[in-house]
Amino acid sequence: MTSIPNARLGGHILVDQLAAQGVKHVFCVPGESYLAVLDGLHDARIEVTVCRQEGGAAMMADAHGKLTGEPGVVMVTRGPGASNALAGVHVAKQDSTPLILFVGQIERGMREREAFQEMDYRAVFGTQAKWVTEIDQVERIPEIVSRAFHVATSGRPGPVVIALPEDMLTETAQVPDAPRYEVVETDPAPGQLTELARLLASAKAPVAILGGTRWNAQAVAQFAEFAKRHDLPVGVSFRRQMLFPADHPSFIGDVGLGINPALVERIRTSDLVLLMGGRLSEVPSQAYTLLDIPVPRQKLVHIHPDSGELNRVYRANLAINTSPIAFCAALAQFPAPIGRPAWAGSTEALHASYLNWSDPAPIRTPGKLQLGEVMQHLENTLPANAIMTNGAGNYATWLHRFHRFTRYATQLAPTSGSMGYGLPAAVGAKRVMPDRTVVCFAGDGCFMMHGQEFATAVQYGLAIIVLLIDNGMYGTIRMHQERHYPGRVSATGLQNPDFVAYAQAFGGHGERVETTEQFAPALERALASGKPAILHCLIDPEVISPSTTLEKIRAAALRG
């Protein structure tokens, strides 16, 4: 029989529900609209990270969700606070990250008068969250919080938004705590595995593409073993490189921006695509051109934890409604191959092509600082379990193409293409996993979107390393500008601060890197400092990608 605690404040009941659901970290920007919750956190065994902007707080919670598979929890105040947090909610939506956003709300009796900072959260967040609700009765807090954790983690994970009327939080009630959530899981049917075995046995040029969420380290290892047994070529979806080890003989690269042309050709000419966990949305599908819609040329096996995603865009020959974790566990029952498959030689060739494509040694670009050599040094220096983060911008191409991810839970990157994500993600990662090395890649424009969260890193002694790649512009937009409107530069130039002084002003370590030779010793000093660090890396503005320059793009556009 469930015992009923003594009467508690609504804000305290809420905190007790978080503890009951296993929450260990909360990211927040405080507000008077949820003071009773902050009071409950005073005595709770929950780590609280006080952030400098709500978007950064939400992105830290998203990083938590990506690394752990458990919902990241973020708390913000009403109105402007909620508006700022929407950026992180959008990331969690497109990236399928479990996240729960608690938002302060006006008193219930003031509704629909446009009270101070009043906002209709169901309308504002309705298209970006799996569920948006408001707790009107203090007695229902355990029920609604429990449901939120189930919704955020089951099927295709995503964000849940819960509004908290200020007066509800100061009422009292005697209610039992809800039990800890359990992720709803489904297993593949035996007949589906049999059909997959038949399709694989009859294929001449299969390929697997891994993506999405609902993975863990064990599932990654199980699929790697499956790929090895079958000599199956395996690619990973956009910014999902930690789902398959790059040093595995079956790995053929990432299906994202700046993709290896050999990988594109293999997917186009394959006769069987095993799409595992992901949606093959705009970026990995190369603007929806790799597979015909609605019926692909290739036979398609689509494995996804949310039935609503199956056959939504691509009609599959075999649709399996299960998570990667459950599917990979079931692969132990998959029949062993008879002999070496016909495609084994092409798998070797594709892996060799990937190794060549991801080798930065031959890359030479304008300027004194060679990012190819920077990437080589990082590969030789960083531990295999280092967590790499980034936001959006052409600078991220260097990380995605040349860093060889070999471990699960080592990549934090927004498939939504959100600028400003890298720094708060690094802070969130180091807060959750303090023993891991955390390196943030950020462009100068990207960094300044949430640069204030460097203060959060200093406040909590989080020794992250920020590689700030500065070309003095919004580089990706400038690239497109030169391609479509050559020579007509508009609204893309930036005047930046002294980022070394910026780091030092907050209490961190900062160094300026202008040449390749300066990078290695600067990184060594940054790691040794034990402080959050910014290495301000200045590159030639012409270095728009590893393979071309702005001048070449402009010239090609003018030739027309």
C-alpha cells in the first residue's frame, strides 16, 4: 500500500516527483514565478546548474538527454524566459531528445487578461513539443510529472512542456509520490527478423544507415558485431557519428553535409537500405534525393521506435516498430551468414574510401593556421572518450569529416542546425560527466549566440576547452551568398571582441592562436590550466570549407 506523506507545498511536491523519477540534475534560470520550486530544490539531492540564459539552459538539458537517454530537466520563468527556452526545445524536437521544460505561469485567476508575462504555452509550444500542459490542481502534480517522463522517453523521444501557475505551487496537498517511469518497449516479431534475413540474403549491394535516439553503448556494440559477421557496410546519419565506431572495418562514413561522393553513390545504387532508428530527413537524404518518395527504388527496411514515423515519408518493404536497443538485442537470434557475402569486397573498398576521405593530412588551405593539422593533433592527443560538441556553421565540417568517433556518448551536435549549441552543450556535458574531456568547436558567430554560458562553466569549475574558429563572418551564409549572389556581400560581416580577454574576464584561460605551430602548446596549456579555456583560432576568411574557398565559389558562380 502506498504511503501518503504529510501535506506539502506544490513546489515541494514537484521536486519530490523529480527525485522519484531519478532526476539528478536540473538546469535553470530562476524566476519569481516558481519560487516554491526553487525552495523545494534547497533541500533536495538534485544538482542545480544556474545558467545565464534560458536557451542555454535548455540546450544543456538537451545535452544531458543525448548523453544519458534520460530526460534533461530545465526550469525557466514565464514569458521572456519561456521564449528564450524555445530554441532548446526546437533542438530536442528535431533531434528526438527526451527533455522536460517546466515553465512558471501567472496565477490562475488572472488568465486571459494579458497579465504580466502571460503566455498561452499550449499555443506557443504546441508544434514543438510532444505534449504541452498546465497543472491546475496541486493534487495532480505526481500524475502529470509521471506522464511527462513517459511521454518524453517512449516512442520517438522528445520535449514535454509543463506550465506551473504560481498560486498552484504555493497550495498544499497530501498525495503519494508516483513510481519511477519505465520506457515503453516493443520487440521485433520473429517473422520480421526472418523476412530481414531473406532480404539480406538476396541483396547484392546492401547498406545500413544508423540514426535517431533510443541507443546505448550495448546496442552500438551489438550492431557492430552484427555488421562484422555480415560484412555489412554501415553509415551513420547526420551528426550521429557516435553510433558506430569509425575504426570498424564496416564503417563507410557519415551521411550528412559535405558527404563523401563515394558514399552517396553507394546509397543511390544499393538494392537494400537498412534504415535503423533515424528518419532520413532533409540533410542526410541530400534534400530528399537519395530515396524516391513515397516508394524508394531500393528495397527499404525501416526500424523505428515510433509507429507514426514508419511509412510516413518512405514506404518500406519491411517496417519494424521497435527501438534500436530492442532490435540490436534481438540480433543475437539472427541467422549467421553462409560463406562470405558477395558485397564483402565493396565494404572493404568503401571503408578504405572513408579512411582516405577523413584523412586531413593532404588538406592545405590559405592562411597560417591549417585546420587539417589541428584536427590531426586532436586525433593524436585527445582520449577516445572525449566528448566533442558543436553548433552550426561551416567550421563544424572539420570536426564531422576528420574526427573519427569510436565511442558512444562522445558527440553532441544539433541535427536541427542550431547556432549557439556547442558551448552550452559542453557545459551540460561536463556538469553531467565531470571526469570526461569535453571540447567545444564554435565559430565566432556561433559562440556569441550563447557565449555568456562560459560564465556558467567558470562558476562550476568546468574545465571545458573551446576551440573558437574565427573568420570574422557568418561563414555559411556568406558561402551561400557568394554562390547565389556573387560579389554582393550583405549582412554577413562580423566585428569580434578580443576572445582571450573575454575568457580571462570571466576567470577562465584564454590564448590566441594564429599559426599552426602555436596550436599544440596552446592546447597543452589550456588542458593543464584546469580552467574553462578558449583558444581563439584565427583563420583566413577564404577558408570556407576543407575543399574550396570563397574566391573559387564566387568565380564559379560568375561563370554561371
